[in-house]
Amino acid sequence: MNEQPRAMAGVIKGARQALVAAHYLPDGDAIGSTVALALALEQMGLEVTAVNHDPVPRMYSFIPGMERIKRPQDVAAVPGLVILLDCSDMERPGRDLKERIQESGAIVVNLDHHISNTGFGDLSWVDPGAAATGELVYSLIREMGVEITPAIATALYTALATDTGSFRFANTTPAAHAIAAELIAHGVDVVRASLHLWEEKELVALRVLGAVLPTLELAAGGQIAWMYVDLATFTALGARSEHCEGLADYPRSIIGVEAGMFFREVEPGVVKVGMRSKTYLDVNELAACFGGGGHQRAAGCTVRGELQAVIRRVVGRAVEMLCQATGEKWTGS
């Protein structure tokens, strides 16, 4: 066991209260890691507040304990210890929560696996080689000697399964499989988890997919593909952010495509971009060009500008970077 989890365990064991939070627009790793660590700290006798800027997506409703996650406005005071999970920087929990944390003077612990992490916090453990932040939470829980209950196991399994794309992505390691096997032995209902995560969708999610598929376009000789949805369409469908989960994977799945992207206009003049790649294009570097980040094969950013203008800028930069990575050149689509 390396020094970071040991040092974090020492700080946690000396605390009486803690706030655990992850990034806004939470995914399975954010929710699973938050719930697992909150349950573990409570088992140690701490008074724990779990918080997220946004509501928990319906697909994670099967995780025991997910209902304990509060919104920032429902938190009366920030305690002396704050543990931020799956956040590459202090902006990721949301500006309102960031400001309250900074004003409180709390000790900030940073636990993450994004290569783009800025190393913020009083204690920082960032491991880009980990399949998910949930993997680091698992190691921390083990270091603290906490029993892995079925509820904790389910939360951690969700973190691992979602961030590895059901153990299909390039970040799937032998360690991820070994941890998943142990978690299943501790009581994860894999069939139920798979049903919620992969096999059931709300009707509106399919309507969003139906709306964005006709927008599919390609560039760089068919190696860059993308889809998009504007704010008016998204609003008319009554959709939420969770209904766009995995949409960047559709253009990436096309034979011959190296990188797929999904653009969503989240408010007038603001576009959220999800990026996925297969082999050559480092989408973490691409996202960083626009103030974002993530991993080599999965990343994202938020860009200001009119939707089509943002698409042209991001796709143009992607084509340039792919040319640099492969030595090929394209003069058009």
C-alpha cells in the first residue's frame, strides 16, 4: 500500500465529521464512489454529509444509500474535512460548493484518476492508471479496515462497471477485474445492476437518440465523426443530462472512425462536448485545448460559442491533431 491512502486514512480517522462530494452532472463513478465512501466513513463513526450539485440520475437508483446524497443548498455548514472524488479541479463540484469549501477553511482531500487532475487539495491521491476513482476508494476503504457490506460493494461495482464501459474500455485492467470479482463475492446483484445500467432506458433517452442520429457527420476521410443536439430540441423532448449518456460512443462505433464526439447546447452560447477515441487521438489533449480534460480515450469540455461554430472549432482541432498523430493529411471532409 502506498503512502497516499495511508496518509488519507490517518486524516480521516482523526475527524468526527466529513463532507463527501463528486463532480456535477454525476456519472456512475461519481455516484458510486460517493455512496461507498460515505457508507464506509459512517461505519467508522463519522458524521457524513454526501452532496452533489445535481440530482442523482435515475439509472443509479438501485444503489443502496444513493438517497443520502444532498444538494449543496440543503447542507447547513461545511465540516472541517472535505473529500472530493473524481474531480479534476476545484471547479468540478460546482462553483457554489467550491466557494463554500474555500470559505470554510476545511482540509480538502483530492481522490481522483483523471490524468488532467491539477493536484489541488491539502492531500492529493491521483492515479491515472486506476480504472475508476472507485478503485481508489476501494483501496482507501481497505486501508481503513472497513467491512465491505453489500451496499458498499454495489456502489463500488457501479463505479468500476460504468467507467470501464462494462469492462470493455482500454482502462480495464487485471486489477479492475479482480476488484470486481471480490465485490461480487460481497453481495453485488450483477443482474440487477446490469439491468439498470445497460438494459433499461427511459423512453425520452431513445427519443433523444432518434433526434441526434440524423445530425451525424464525418470528417478527416471518415475518421472523425460527431452528432449534436441544440437546446431547443433538447428542451422540447423534456430531456435531462442523463439521457445523453453514451451518445459519444455511437459515432465512435462506426468502422473506420478513430474519434467520436457529441455536442450538446446546454444553454445559449454554451456547448458541452463529449469525446471518445480508439487508438491514435488523445482526446484528453484535445479537450485541454478548450479548457477540459479527462483520459486519453474519453474526455470532455465545455465551450462557449454558437453551437455550429463550436463544432467547427473542435472538429477542426481534432483533424489537426489526428494529422499530427498519424502523419496523414486531409484537406476536407
